[in-house]
Amino acid sequence: MRATDLSSGVGAAIRRATERINAGEARGAIADDLATALQGSTARDNEPEVLAAARDLLRDLRAAVEIEHQGKSRAADASLDDLTAALIDCKLPIDVLTGTGRGAPDPLTHKFTGYWQQLTVSAEHEQMDPAFRLFKRGREALPVLVDLIDDTVTTRVVLGAGKEVLIPTLARRQDVAISIIEAITNCSFNRRMRAAGNMYGGPLTPLIAMDEASRGQIIAAVREWWMNTQTLAPAEALAWRIDHAPVEERLEMINVLVNMGERERAIGNLRTLFEEAGPPHIRSLAAQALLQMGDDRPLVRLRELVARESPPDTTVLGLLAQHGRREEFELLLKLTAEDLEAHPNDRAATAEAILSALSQANNVMAVPVLVEGLRCTSNAGFRSMVNGATQSFSSADLAAERIQILTGIDFGYRADGQPAARSAAQQRIREWWQSEGRGQFSLSAGDARRRGGIR
């Protein structure tokens, strides 16, 4: 997006208007001053985008003035219509409206309502905000909110009105309405917008260079969802949106299904998400969610990915290290051995990637792979010691340290030890493996007693 000069002329008038809106000044006076600035402007002295944005803002300000003159009630028992009219005075924090702040949870556990629920312990003025009051009315507010998704009347929510930001962003009632709809229903309609434009407030309308096509897609998605789900139960309405949303938006909603008790439906949606061709990070997150829910189906596909990539993807290796069965660890052992044989005198990228993933493993089936990795002695990097010094380390160092943890046997390996002491400890592990460790921990010895992790 091209930066636009708002330091003079109509641009400066826009900046002053957004600051005054956010400060709570009367919109009538703001509109009069903006109109005066427009009347004295010329196309030669102002960019076309600036003039168009100023005219749009003036129109929306005057629409808000008309609503103010209707004298809608702000009482505690205000009707839904009164509250939607009062949205012109919404001043909720930007991070609540966009779902981008206040300690955003992990993507696998995110619930849209979480951001709004935090307002229950926030300042009184936030709890009395008409937007929050509409959210508290729940599903009964949906019809009036859907009616607002085309409404461009201004609120008092401003992002970037200060001089440090070139492009001020002003939330309209449609922006607030869509955010409330998401919070009530846990449906996502603008995840891509949040990810792509956080500095412009996610789904909120930049006054300069607004993306009408993207906003039109969001509005169309809300309208289509409402037409098909307004008579459905909450879980059914959410499931409909999951089936029709872009893959980037589905994962958060699928997790909400789990929280609603719709576990089997959520597993079906996750399998679809994992099996569809989509962004690798989305597929990895879907696989992680399935494995955490006890569904082993992704492991076959993950094995295929590891077997054909060199070096394998670190995220996939991490999933196999955390959730792998005997078959997965047999593959990791085979790939490690083959890579070390193929690169006896230089760095073995595949083996190093596998050993790095297994350095955090809690399953003792990783022990045979880690023992094989003791041959991987090339310098893998440097690490800081407690005394502030740094020392080089190899993948064999990572393997030795994890073997001690998984087996519960102290072979004398110390991460801060001198190179000779660390090498000696690694040799003791090799000797132990040949004499007794193989019989206790080899994959051929059976894995039933070791499936749960450290024993």
C-alpha cells in the first residue's frame, strides 16, 4: 500500500477529523470543518485518493449526525435497535475488534469470544460500550447486526490518528457489527484480513486506499452464511461456515466445535483439512490437532513426507518425535543410518534434522535413533554456557544428553563439559548399547511397554 501524504491540505483535515472523532468531539462541528477544507481544495493540490476519502468521511459523519439527532436511548434496558444506533459511539480497543491482541491464545485453542469475554473484567466504560452490550445479548442480536454489514456510518474507533502513522484507520458500524457477529457465533469471516493487514486494523476500513474487493468478499460471506444458517443451532451454523470457509480460516472454528462437544465432527473436519492441498503450515497444525485427539491417521502421510524430503521438514519431524509409533521410529532410524553412511566425512543434513527433533522427544523408542546419531560428530553450531562462554556442539552431543534423560542412566555426559569429557561419555553410551542397552531399548524388543513416553 502506497503511503499518502496527510501533512497538508485535505490530508491534514482528514487527520485532524479522525483525532477529534476519537476524542469524542461533536460530529457536526467536525463535519463542518471538513466540508470547509474540501470547499477550499483543488485537485491540483491534493491526491485523488485523499479527496475521495475526505468526501466519504464527510458523508459518513453527516449520517452519524442524523442518528445522534434521533436521540436514541442509551439506557440499561435499551432495545437492540437503540444499541445498533448507539454504535456510532463505540470506542472499544482496536485489539478487541480485530482479535489481534490482549494475549492472543495459541491457534489450536483460540476462541473468538475470548477477546470479548475479557471485557467483563475491564474498565466500566468498556463494559457499557454499545458494542459490548450487543455482544452480551448473544444470538438475539444477530438479525440487527447482519443488517449493518453494509453500513458505513462512522464510529469513534480510530487506529493511527497520530502523526506517527501515515494512514489513519476509522471503524465504521459495519466493521464493528462483523466483529460482534464473529464473537457471538465463533465463525470467522476475516482471518485473512487480520493476518494481512494488522497495521491497518485488520478488517477495519483504511480511509486511504481501502481494499473494496476484500471488504466485499467479507460482506458476501457473512450474508451467505446468514441466509443458510439463521434457523440452525449454533453448532450447525458453525459447521456450515467451516465447510464453506477458506482453509486458512477453518482451524480456529474446528477447535470451537470440540469445545461444543462435537468431537467426531471436528475430527472429520480436521481430516479434510489435513488431506486437502493447502498451505503446509495449516496441514501441519491440522495433523497436530488430530494426533493430540488420538487420531493416528496423519502418521502414514507424515512418514511419506519425511521419506521423500531431504532434509525433512522440521515441523513434520517434530510431530513424529512427539506422536510416533514403532513404524515411525523405524523409519527415522533407517534414514539416520543411511544419511550417516552417505556422508561419513561431512555434515549429514537429514540425520542432523532428525536428531534435532528427537532432542526433545519423550518416547524411549527414540533411544535407538539417538544411539545411531552418536556417529554425527560434525560441528552443528555453538551454544551458550552458564558462565557466559560459548562452545561448539554436534548432533552427537544432543543425542547423548537425551539418551541420559530417556534411559535414566547417568553416563557422565555434561553439556558444559570439555570436548574430551563429552566424547568419553558418548563412548560409554556406545559400549552400554552393545552390552545391554540394545536388548532393553531396541525397536525389535517390542514397544507396547514404551508407548506412553518415559518409563
